[in-house]
Amino acid sequence: MDATPYSGRRKTFDLSTPDKLTTVAAQKARKKQIHPSAQTKGASIGSGTRVWQFCVILPEAQIGSDCNICAHVLIEGDVVIGSRVTIKSGVQLWDRTRVEDDVFIGPNATFTNDRTPRSRQRRSLLVTRVQRYATIGANATILPGLTIGHAAMVSAGAVVTRDVPDHALMIGNPARRRGWVCLCGETLRDGGLRCQCGKRYKRGVGGLAPVS
């Protein structure tokens, strides 16, 4: 992550071995990058993941590959995060949070794990799940023990008090479903549940499902 100081000299490249150079560049890109100010000792962090300034990741936390953990994020020890997850600044993920692959969590989104918290009283914590491709908007609040469905989108500032169906668009306080969203992120506007990108969906028990 730290840039190499410029010395004024041109680098010499071995043009006779492009495959070797490509391999070295790929290996460097896949190496995890931890900012010196971040605390990550004892956590499991996958290749290609970047952890930025002043993050605190407690021991035994599990983070997959190619994630982007932005500045000032706190992740407790009993947290599991998949691969290619983006977590923006100001997010705290408490024990029993489970985040699947390809999830986006916006800045200052708030997660909870105890429905009846009291100071210095440790209770049985609830598992909160964010399923693959879901988006949590900035400043949204997620109550404990809920599941955010596959590719669902929680709008900025929404307060989620119940499980969210797959592909649901959740808006408001308390959050209510105001529509459906495609995997590409666009709102499905017609009655046929077809997106402008070409994808089509059908209604199922847990929300929408793509039509093969």
C-alpha cells in the first residue's frame, strides 16, 4: 500500500520474459495489504484483501479474499465475512454477524446483536445474516437476529426490523418493501419483473428468483 519513493531512475524491464512479469504483478495484486495503523493480530484475512487506516479486527475473525475494509471499521472476533465484500468507513460488525460473498455495506451502517441490551450483562447473542450480493445503504440500522436476503437492497437510513426477502428494496423507518431490485442494482419497474439489463425474475417463497 505504501508507495515506493521515486528515485529519479528508470526501471529496467526484461522484455524477453513477459510471462514472468505478469506472474509477479498478479502475485503482488493478490497479496493482502494491511495498513500499519490497523490492528489485525489473530484474525484470518484472505489474499487480496485490503485493510485501511485505524481498523480494529479482533482475533478469530474470519475475512475472505479480495475484500476492501475501509478506514475506522471495527470487526469483533465471532464475525465471518466472505470474499469480495466492501465495508465502508464507520461500520462496526459485532459478534455473530455473518456476511456472505459480494456484499456491500455502506458508511456508518449499524448492526446489532442483542434485542434487550443491558450494561455489563452478557446475554445469548443473535445471529444476523447478510446474504450474497446484498447491499446495506449508508446509516441503515439492522436489528439483531435478522436475515437480509440474496441481492436485497436496504436504502440509506432505513431501520430494518424484520427479515428481508431476496431482491427486495427496503425503505423507511421501520423499513418496508417498496419494490424489487435486479442483481445489477436497478429497480424492477414493470409487472413482468424484467430488468432493462435483460434479466427476468419470478416470485418465490423467499422473494424473487431469476428465471433460467
